[in-house]
Amino acid sequence: MSNRLSAIPDYALFDVHQWVDYAELICLSSPDRSITYGDLLDRISPSLRDLRSDLVEEDVEGGIYSLSQAGHSLELDSSTAKSDELCQRIFEYLNYRAASYGPSYPFSIDNKSLVRCSALNGRQRLYVYCLMCSSLHYFPDHKNVLTSEFEDVSRSVLQSVAGPRMKVLRFGKNTSHSADFSGNIAKKIRDLAAAMGELSTVQDGDYPNTSTGDDGLDLVAIDHYGDNLGSRLSLFAQCKCSPTWHESVHSSSYSAWNQKIKIRCPNVNVAMIPFCMRGADGSWHRPTLISGFMLIDRQRLIALCPDSFLPGFTPLAPTGVVDQFLLETEAVE
């Protein structure tokens, strides 16, 4: 699977955090388990799109192309300057990650070289898993397994956030774990309302009888106060591994679900993502997108994951996708 890393990502220059992920993936799969500033510069300089600085909104899904397919003449001076600036920013971000993630970071930085740690602890392996979930276009054969496991990781983190009195329930349809709500979507919504001590406004005919979806809701945490009445604290969470996660984040908001359940106490909307949405100074990347919900990105997810979860964390146990990737080396051309 690491052979696909010979293709340069088509990320926007603005989204430096994704280029940083690419550098980390290259480091993990390189024969000597490291990548220097010069190595990275050599990789990204021959970009087919010439790394245009106006690429902010284009190709947010992270398309890739092969270096061997590049049949275009490039303005080398311009490309090299932009590539050098991007590499500088990438290493600024890497330095931030090394400092903020601490012992959970599976790399060290030595004189403008990113070096993989020789033996990875549980949180470092969890970091690699999140890194892979953030770069699904490099792992197309394992996409379904990666994303289905992410919901289970998110569930353990949400339980840590919610505390022992709140029970986290699976509402979404998951291929690896059975949901706590069954039947078609109308029945699931009614059962959720009952679990919250509230009334559902969903009527027969509002949804197709055969619809078993989740209406944009993956996990639910409900507080309990010793009675069956409503007006309780609740958390509605989405678990998304797509770079466009923000486009659907409000489908689990109070405004969306109050149309289906008479929620007396507005639920807290939670977005759980494997991306590290931090700039080199630790601030949010694209902060104007982060409004009206609680964001648990990679940094928070790894910090909040309970210690009790880590010993049993064998990512994608049947196939060992994470371990397989860690053992592979990229083909050197």
C-alpha cells in the first residue's frame, strides 16, 4: 500500500496540515524511517499543478497524480520557491506537533529531519491510525475497515468526555459493531426519544419503511438523573474521516434534531475527526468553520482516549492494516 505514496497529493497550499500528514506518511514508509527537509523538497518541487497559491477550495477530497504521468513543462524557479516555502511551513507544523503531542507523537525532529520512533507505544500507534484515516485516498483497499473502526475509537473518547454517568450509544450504521438502536430510521428515532425521556415528532410516512440510515448521527451520550423525564444533558456526535467533514457537521445539531424529537434541553453537537486541525502556533485551522459544535480533532482525540482503551487497541484486528503499513517500505524509484 505504501507504493501509492510516490504520488504527490493535490492538496491546497492553504491546507498545510494535510501536507504535514503527507510528510509523516512518507517518513513512516521510507526505508530508513526518516525524511529530511531536502528529501521533502525534492518530492514536492515537480508538482504538476506548480503548487499554485490560489488552490484554496479546489480538490478538497485530496486527489493525487503520479509523478510518472507529469508531461508538462514547469516554471522551475517559481515552483522551487513555492516548494521551499511550503517545506518551511511543514517543518514549523511538525515542530508544533512534536511539542504538543509529546510522548504520543511517533516521530522526533533532528536537525530538519523527521525520524520515526523505533518502537511505538499505544498512543503512538493510535496516532498512526488517525493519520491513515486522514489520508484514505492512499489506502483505497482498506478504506471501509479504517472508517468503521474510527467510530469505535471515537466512542471510547466520547465516553471519556461524557463521564461515567452518561452512557454512549451507537446510533449509526456500522459494519464492525452492532448499533444500540435497530429497525428502520423512524423506529430508531422514536427509540432514541424514549431513551432521552422525550417525545418523537416523526410520523409514519416521514421516511421510507426500508430506510435504515442514521440521519447524520453516529453516537449519542445521554445523562441520567434517577428518573425517566426529559430535559437532560445529551451529546450528539458525528465521526467523519472525509476532508469535507464540516459540510455535514450540523446534521447532528439541535436545530436539525429538534424537528424530529422535542428536545427540552438542546443537545451538544460534537464533531469527531482524525485530522489535526491546528496551525503551527496551535490555533485552529480555518476557525470560521468551527462554530456551533464541539470539535474533537486528532490532538484532542489522542489526549482524551482513556488509558483503559489502549491495551486492547489492536487497530483493525482481522487485517492488521496499521501494523502492515508500519512494516512496509516505500518502493524507491
